[in-house]
Amino acid sequence: SFGIDIENAGGSSTYRGIERAETTLSFNQTLELGGDRRARTELARTGAKAARADGAIKRRDLLHEVETAFIAAQVSAADLAVANDRLSVAKEIVATVEQRVQVARDPLMAESRSQALLADAEIAATGASLADQAARDRLASYWGGGGAFTVDLSGFTALAQQPNSLLSAMAAPEIA
């Protein structure tokens, strides 16, 4: 670096003008001795490597959060499907019990119990619907969108169609 300092210039009385001015010209350069430069550049390289590693960790953390949110949305959608199935079964039970009560095949208490079963199923379906919407909203928050989408449940239905596949895989000698 270069520097110029001027003192005693432009003053008053004897320091008027530039006749008594003092000018200093300076030049500075850092001399690194004993491996200082190598150590400094190695420190910079290490810092850059650490920054890249930190960025990779943050990306993986974000991917983990998104995957977790997606799995939660899948679970909520599956819970909603089960709750809706239970609700439709409860409605069928109520209709069947009402018919049986009308022809005096079941007591009136059976109709009350079936109505309670229906009320429980409606509450569960409403709760599952709210949980499903919340899970989809959380997932959509990662891309700034809304929760107006459906979640693919093919992974759940594929497992449901092959209930013994996990058991047969666990019994395989490679795992044991």
C-alpha cells in the first residue's frame, strides 16, 4: 500500500503556504516469513472446505425435513382414507340396525349404539381431514405453495396388497 501525508500546509502565519510543509511518502508491504503465507492459504482452503461441508449438511437437513413432511402427509392421507372407510361402514351399520329395529329384530338400544358409533366415526373423519390438510400445508410450505394437492398413496397400497412380503423377507437367511 502507498500513503502520502502532508503536514504544516495551508496554515496561518509561519505555516502559511507550502514552504514549511512536511510531506511523507510511505510504502508498505507485508513480508511473510517462516511459512506464514503457506499457513494462511491452507487456513483459507480449510475454511472454504468447511463452508462447502456446512452447505452440504444444510442441504441434506432440508431434504430430510421435506422427506419427513412428505411421509407425514402420506400417513395423514392414509389415516383419512381409513377414517372415511370407517365412516361409510358406520353409516351402513346404522342403516342396517335401523331396519332391524323397525321390524323388531333388535332392541332400541342397538340403534342408539350404532348412532354413537356413527358419531365417533364422523369425529374421527373430521379430525383426520384436518390433520391431512395440516400435513399437506406443512409440506407445501417448503415450496411456498398451498395444500391443494393430493398425496400419492401407491406405496401404502402396494404394501397392503402383499402383506406377507415383509414376513418372508425377514425369514430369509441373508437377514438372519
